[in-house]
Amino acid sequence: MFMKQTDFAPARMSALLGAAEAAARAIPPAFPLDATVAVNPFMGQAGETPAAASARLARTAGVRLFGPRARIAAEIAAGRIADEDLVEALIACPSSLKPADLGLLKSRLGAPRPEPEAPPTVADLAAQRTGVDWPAVIERCVGLWAAGHFDRGQALWLPAPGADAWASWRAWAARDLTPEIAGLAGFCAHVSAAPDTPERAICRAADALELDEAAAETAFHRLLMDLGGWAQHARWLLWRAEQEGGTDRTLAGLLAIRLIWEEALLARHPDLAERWRAAAAAHAAPTAPSIEDVIDWILQDAAERAFQRRLAARLGGAAPASPARPTLQAAFCIDVRSEPFRRALEAQAPGIETIGCAGFFGLPVAHLPHASDVDEARLPALLRPTLSSVARAPEPRERAARIKARAIRAWGRFRQAAVSSFAFVEAAGPAYGGKLLAGAFGRAAKDGGLEPAPRLDPAPDPAARAKAAASALAAMGLTKGFARLVLLVGHGARMTNNPHESAYRCGACGGHDGAVSARLLAGLLNDPETRAHLPAHGVELPDDTLFLAALHETTTDEAILFEADLPAARAAAHAAEIGRARGWLAAAGRQVRAERALRLPGATPDTLAARARDWAEVRPEWGLAGCAAFIAAPRAATAGKDLGGRAFLHSYDWRGDKGFATLELILTAPVVVAGWISLQYYASAVAPEVFGAGNKLIHNVVGGIGVVEGNGGRLRAGLPWQAVHDGERLAHEPLRLTVLVEAPPEAISDVLARHPQVAALFDNGWLHLMQLEDGRVAARYRPGGGWRAEAPVAAAA
Amino acid sequence: MTAFPLAPAQLAPLVLAIAAAAMMMRPGRRPPAARLLPQAASLAALALALGGAALAGADEGGGPMRADAIGATMATLVAFIGWIVTRYAARYMDGEPREGRFHALMLATLAAVLVLAQAAHLALLAAAFAATGLLLRQLLLFYPERPAARRAAAKFALVWHAGDAALILAAAILWAAHGLGDMAALRALIGEAGPGAADHVAAALVVLAALLKTAAFPAHGWLTEVMEAPTPVSALLHAGVVNAGGVLLIRLADLVQASPAAMAALAFMGGLTALFGAVVMLAQSAVKTALAWSTVGQMGFMLLQCGLGLWPLALLHIIAHGLYKSHAFLTAGMAVAEVRAARKPGPVAAPGWGAVARAFALSLALYAAMAGLFMAIAGPKSPQALALGAMLVFGVAYLVAQGLADAAPRALTWRTALASAGAAAAYFGFQLGAQALWGAHLPAPPDPGPLEWALIVLAVGSFGLVALAQALFPLWAHHPAAAGLRVHVANGFYLNALLDKAIGGFRTVKAK
């Protein structure tokens, strides 16, 4: 009575699905653009060295992970990379393939490297055979389906919500006539007859393609890379589901979709079998770095050592700490854009102290904004929210805001719907003349005004609030010596008409600005009930200390103070301090604008604010471009030193860190996040075709989640070319992050031993680790464990 | 004065052409003049166009270009959008390897479109059309290494220049029949003597040219793929170029209206394209792609207005659409924020059958009131105008329906009702203005005969049905039976794929 199902040998099936799983995990997640955060594009390759990953990605995506050698050669010629850097990099390289000496290494500098070529897919072979550009047809067909499937509200007519990717695509592709028009007769029937689960479809296609288990992993990885950002978006769905303890099959569905195409093309062109077998055989060989990959790696390492040499010279020892009570303290996010601002603020007057910590101020909240039912995860991507907060205006303002938002939405749907779009144009079109003028003069977007103050909801009891506040203070190393006024400065980046806006905002706040977190913590710390419990947590908070939240706009370097959140009496008592702080912040902003305008093409310090409002501006600021170092040390180690906006600065004093709990927190969270950011910029600079978002000038926003270039096709994750390149040269020098920690080496090693995933980043060479002593570089971590003392360097060059 | 052939508005293309030539001297990255020269030249062109508009009708001369009410209006629109777009591009294109060339091409294209808008002679009009096409093709090929850009440019050139051929043929026929190329003279002649056989053929060719150039069904494929060029190109193309086919029709309105068959073809193809484009738009998830499909629909609607003989309204639609669509393209980067903002207030309140029925009744009542009011002010309206108003009111009904949904709070109902009344009033107000500005220069709608009545009923009926379906959308869109339809709709019913098949658009293109 029942049809006999096609049987797969269980061993083969589990091997194939294991390979599919591995291929899926080789894909990095891409966060949707409404709140995007940087993710390490090589997250799936963290278990191998960059050279090995380069070899793997050459096969699976046709890219190399290292920039052109000419750039290194130019740095050597300019004297920025010295022979000692090259020699040290050569000695440190663990590969047996490395050149024997410096001469041999340098002789390879000018050697041309052919672009890597991935083994062909069946679609590539069919294109050569038939002249029809099958990879492009697949990109277009899958892209159109995926755009609708993942759409969060761009189109009015969306597919039924909740369908899983494989089922949704099967229903789509069984009806989509485009492949047949392009010449793949019978494709709809082929799809109709495909198995009903992605797993079975993957196994069936692998059989039809005669893929053996050894070849499957990179062959699958290749096909997923072929889908570009769609696969990365699906990987994000999986990431999010796993964070919530579930799982997600979208990525399996995408692999099955791409395999069904391969299967159908091979069935249609059986004569390709021979050439396809050769390609599959190439996948069966293990990936291994070539001599040239190793040389690239050494050269990259040398460039980083040259940077470290200059950084070490600049650091050159801690400044003496002043014993007096500071006149102002200000805590900033570790973001590299805080560094110039902190330097400038401290320069305004003696006694101003700044602190660096993760910009969510230690409060992992899911936040419901004003007039919104959609919560925002304002915390680093690695964490799960444990608190929730809301921002609600008093009635009837809250309700009025909601009605207004809904009326705007109804008007938007009136504009978008079929017949009413004509009525809309006839009635409202002429008014757009005024909107064009407004846009041309930098008034395209209206200022939303300040959000009402956020509050924790449900509010934890005072003891729990004090615990959260105390641990936030501990993470910034601020438990005593408070000034009368302490600013908590989050950061945001206001800009206009930029789909990648959230990539410029605070990564520690999940791609939102830091205002909510800063205001929440300031609210907790000013709350008398909470303060009463703080001494129990070892926090010596004087009664006259007031906390004030602020927001640093990185596009304009203006700082907004949230004074209205303060109880009126306390604000009045501190009016003098607040007034002075306001003046200092404004002066610091002017200084930073002068510094920053030099790097932005066509900018002057006075035009930065206009750039942020300019609807045509594709480079409103440089974001985190240039980031190269992470320093966890007391501020004394870096105070007064111009680090060029290239360093993440985390305040940390190991002497006050009981059991090195804070060290563990820093190494496992902020360091990892900073490493991801640096690798995202790195990948977008060296492999923009695969890991970058492409050219902003032809971006086409899809489904509210991402961009495609031009008409459609593959989603593009990562950073746009304009975010890392100024038109003439890279604005982001692609360097792997150098992490410098002031703590005893044994303590650092101990934390790494307990967190093998973090250790792998250093051991495999994705990040560098150095140890500081009294603000000087003292030792370098050696991959695999152990430390090597660094020679003392001459003071600031 | 009359001896001088160039009025202020006619100097505008010259200024732009000189600036284009200057920009072409430094075609590369960050030419020193890029920040100021293009926008200064286009601002000068705008000032000249406005000057021309102020003088419109005062001195129409007999030259090859003429700033009459229609020419001056179009010139002002194009110059305004040109200025906005060049100002935008000055910042947007900063650092591109071929930045200077881009500005040169944009300015030259603008110059060609300005000539087109004001051409008085058919030969000049045809030449300006061809030049616009040649220049725009270069802009579409701004990234020649992209195969999709080359495919889009090839499609555009094919359709655009086929339209050129039809227009040239029409001009030749008219020249052979009357020995005239001046459009005003032709208008007078046909008005006096009535149309001859040659005029009917020429009218058909003019309609064909307009259908091709406005991306009407089934030749729309070229317009939906030109997002391969930087955003300012799309803004100019959708606001100032794709509607040039409409300008052609309006310029030759007397000739076209003299041929009932041409008018019927326009009304039919226009109405079909309007519904087709608007429905396909619903299923597009990429913002610029949706905008392009929307343009297909809007141009179809404009053609329908032409086919009904509502010439001033067609011109009004060109202006309103040009302003709206260029803004929509230039702000397409806000789509992420907009989708996010639309999700914030929670689920949309879907109107049910009852709410939709009440909304349609209310809208028709509103329409009757408004129409009565405006007829009392401005005199009786033609059946065509009343029919068009009814179609638009079906659209407004959707806005009313959203406010009447059971789950919608009272305050929202009021807001949408107010917006609906505002929209209806604005529509009638603009219509009044259009009639006052351009009515004297354009023929009145013909008295409808059986064919015209049939088309009017067909148009009102089909728009009404689609409007009803749209208002009830949440009730059926996710039904499995509709899922299959959505596939075909999202694909634009495959016409583009078939065109690709025909012209080799699926084939591998070797990078240059």
C-alpha cells in the first residue's frame, strides 16, 4: 500500500548531512540591516589558520584572504615595514612551507599571483556548454524568491508567513517559468518531484551528482557561498534560533535549493558528467595552504608587526595617576571613535577622567521603544537579554504617537497599493516638489526629538537593581574615587538615506545607539533605593555623585546630555558641574571634528554636521575603519597619547580584579566583539566581492533586511566599498586586531585555557595578543600558549 | 525681438551643453569643477526655464523651439529635477573613477531632454529623442563591467530607438503629406481640414513611438532593469525621460485625437499597462525594482488619460509623477528605516467585507460631493473626466477602508478620513489648475461614441475590481490558491524573460 521510499545507506546519509552541517557552519551570519552588528566573516574558519582559511575560501568562493602584495611592497619601500618586521614574521610562522630566509621572502614580493579560481559548479559547466549564463539565471531566480520569502514588509503582497524555506521555494519554483524560458525544460516538474524535506533532497541530489562524502563538505560550502548574503541571512536565522535554544532549517533548505539546480542541470546535460566528476574530485582533496598562501600570511603578519612596533613606541609607559578627586568622570564605549573624543575631553581641563567600557553599560536589555510593539535587543550579539525596558510617554502623548505612526503607515499603504497609487500621485505628487527642495537642502529626514526616558519593566527589586548596577560599575573598573558628576556616554550615528546606518551605530548595543543603555544605568545609579544597596557590593559611592547620561553622535561629534531625566533638585544642585561639562564636551567635539575632517574626502570641520544630514552622502563618517588595536589597561597607560582613532580602549586595572573575573569578561566578550569588527572591516577590504556589500551607488534595498546591487540577485552582506575606501585608497588598512592586556601573563593564559574558542582566535592567528606592564609592551603571546618577552622599545617616535 | 530665435528657456540647453563639454575635459576622479559646475549650470538652466515660463505665450516666435505653456511647463519640470539631481550627484558620485564623465553625460542628457521638451519642429523633436537615447545608454553603461548593466542598456537602446524609428517615419509621412514639420502649424491644419489617411497612419506611428518610450506593456522590460546605473540616473530617467513619450503625445494631441483608433489603442494599452504595472509592483521586495514597476503603471495611467482625451490631466500626471518618483529614487536608501517604522505600531488592522463596502460607499459619496462642488465652480465635466475621477476614488476607498477596519481605533478612522478628503480635494483642485493652465492649448475630450463608452466602462470596471481586490487583500493574499498567482505576478508574467530569450539576455557576456 505504501510506496517504497528511496533508501539511502544510513552511513552515507549521515556523512552527507554531516558535511552539509559543516558547510552551513562555515557560513558567517549576516544581521539584518535594521540593526546590524559586525560578525567575523571567518567565524566558521576560526579553527584553522588564516592561510588555511584562505586556501579553503579560494576553493569555495574563489577569493583570497590577503590583499595584493604590491601594497605590502609599497609599505616596505616607504620604510613603514622594516626588515625586522619581516624577519620576525618569518621566524614566527609555524608553517613548514615558509621561505628559508628573508631574501627568498622578499624575492616573492613582486611575484604576480593569479586570481584564485574555484572548481566549477554544474551551472558553470552548463554555461560554458550552452552559452546560457546559468549562474546568473540561478542568482536571479533564487534572488526573486528569496527577496519575497525574507521580506519584512517592503512589498505589500508577501508570501504566507511562517512557511519554511524549502517548502516555500518548492511551491514557488514548481510554478516559476523563468528557468524553462531560459532553456531548462522540465525544471518545474523536477522541482515538483523533489523530496519533501531538505535533508532528503540534499542526499538525493548528492547521489545524482555522484558526490562522495569527502568531496561533499567543500562542494556544499561552495554552493552556499554562491548564494551570497541569502545564505548568510539564513545563517543568522540559525544563530538567533540557537541563541533561544531552538534550531532553524532555512540554511538546509537553501543548500537543497542550490543542489536541486545542479541536479536538474546535470540531468539536462548528461554530457557534462565527465567534467563535473573532475570538479568533484578537486573537492575531495583536503584543502591545504600553498607556499604562496603562507608567504601572503607572513607578509600580512609583518605589516601587523610594523603597526605593533609603532604602537609600542607610542605607548611607552603609564603616566602618574593624580590622587585628587577628579572634577569630572565620563564613561565611553570602547568603540575606536571614542578614543579621539576622550583624548580631546581630557585635554580640556586637568582632573577630567575618562573610562572605556562596552557601550551597553553592562545592562543586557530587550527594549521597547516609544510607540512601538517591536523590541530591540540592545546588547552585544553574543549575549541574550536578561532585562527588559520600555520608553513610554505619558498619556495621551503615547497614544497620539501610535495613532500618528499608524496613520503614516496607512498613507504609505495607500501610496503602495495598486489602484490607489494613481490617486496618490495625482493628489500628493505635486507636494513632492517641496520635499525635493527640502532634501536638496539637507532636510530630507525630520528629527524625531528625544525619546521618553526608558525604565526597566518589570523593575527588579532594589537589591537586584543594585547588583546589576554594581556589576556594570565593576566592568568599567569604577568602584571608588567617584567625581561629583559622572557622565555615561553612549554613542549613535545620525545620518540620512543610508541603508547601512546601523553599521555605524554602537555594536555593543546591537546596532542601536547607546542612549537607552546609558539612560537606564544613570537612572539606576541615581535611584536612592538602589544606591542604598551598593556598599554591599563594594561600591563606595559618595552621596554627592550624580550620574548623567549622554549620547555622542559620531557623525558630528556633538554630545547630547539627557538632563531632563534627572530629578529637578539634583540637577539644580549640580547645575554648575553640568554647565562646565557641557562646555568641555562642545570644545572636545570641535577638536575631534578638526582631526576627523582631515581624513574624510571633501570635508571641513564645519561641514561634518551638514554631511550627516546630506541625503546624497555615501561617506558620512569612517565608522570603525582603521581599527587595529584593543587595549585593556588603566587609562594612565594611554592617557594623552594620540592613537589616531584606531584603538578600542577598555579600562581595566588587574590589581582591583578579584579572581580575574573582569579579565575573563573582557577577553570573552569585548575582545571577541572587537575582533569580529576588525575582521569584518578586514574582509570587506581584502575580499569585497565576497564579503563586502558592494557599491553603494547602485544599492537596492531588499525586504528591509539588506541590499542587492542593481536589479536584484544575491544579497550582499558586509560593508559597502565606500565604507572602507575613499575613492583613491583604502580608508581601512586591513590589519588583524592586536589585543594588548595589562594583566599578569599567567592570568591571561588561565582565562584562555578555560575558553578554548577564544584561545583559538589567538592560537590560529586571527588576533594578536600582547601583554602590557605599566603601560609598556612586555610580552607577546605565542600561538599554542606561552609568552615571549618583547624587547623594550625607544619612547615615542 | 521676434527675430532673435532663442528665448531664455531655449538658452538653457546651451548652458548645459557647454558645461557638459567642460566636464568632459576632465572625465576622471574628483575633477576640480565637479562640486560646483554641474549644479551651477543646472541652476542656471532652471532660472532660464523659469524665465521662459514667465514669458510663456508672450513671444512664441517661429523658431525650432518654442516656450509655449506646455513647453515651458515641461522645461521647468525637467530643469528643476535636473538641478536637484545634479546637486545630489555632486556629493553622491564623489570619488568614482569616471566621475567627470558622469557629470558630463548627465548634463548633456539634461540638455537633450530640455530641447525635447521645447521642440516645435518634428525634426528637432526626433533628433532630441535620439540624442537622449544615445546619451542615456552611456549612463546606463556607467559600470560596463556588469553584465546586467549591459543587458539593460541593450534592451533600452532596442526599444528606445525602435520608438525613434516610428517617430521619424511619422514625421516623414506628415512632411510628405503636408510639407510641414512645425507642430503648431500641423495642429492648425488638421483642425481646419480634418485628418487625411496619411494623418491616421502618422497618428498610429506616434502612438507606437509613445508606447515604446513610456515602457508600456509589453515593451516595459527595459525600464524595470535600469537600476544598474547610479541612483541619480534612475531619478532623472523616471522623472524626466520615461515621460517624454507623453510629451510627444501631448504635443501632437490634435493629430492623435483626430484618429479614434489611435485614441482607443492608447486608452486600452494605457489602462492595461496601468493595472499590469501596479499589480506586479505589489510583489516586488526590492525597493528600486518596485519603484520601476510603479513607473510602468503610472505611465500607463498617463497614456490612459491621453487616450480618454484628458490632455491637461495627462500633463499634470507627468509633473506629479516626475516629482514624486525622483524623490522616491533619491531617498530609496531610507527603505530600511521605513520598513522598520512600519513594523513598530504592531499588526495592520485588516478591513473586512463590511468595512470595505462602507468605504466604497463613503468614497463615492465623497466623490459625488466633491464633483458637485467643483462642477458648480468650474462648469460641467466630460464623461471621461468623471470616469477618471471615479477610478481615483476607488483608490481613495482603500485609504478609507483602512480606517474603517474593525480593529482600527476611532482616532485612526478620523485621520484616514481626513486624509481621504484631503486627497480628493487636492486631486480636484489640481485638476482645476491644470485645465486653467493648459486647457486652452489642448483639445477638449471628444464626445464619446460607442467605442469610447465601451472603453470607459471597461476601464472603470477593471479599476473598480482591482481596487476592491486590493482593499480585501489581507483576506485572500495568503490563501494557497493565490500563492501560485503571486509567483507569476512577481515575475511580471515572464514578459521580460521572453524578451531576454529573444535578444540573448540569458547568454553569458564576456567582461570587457
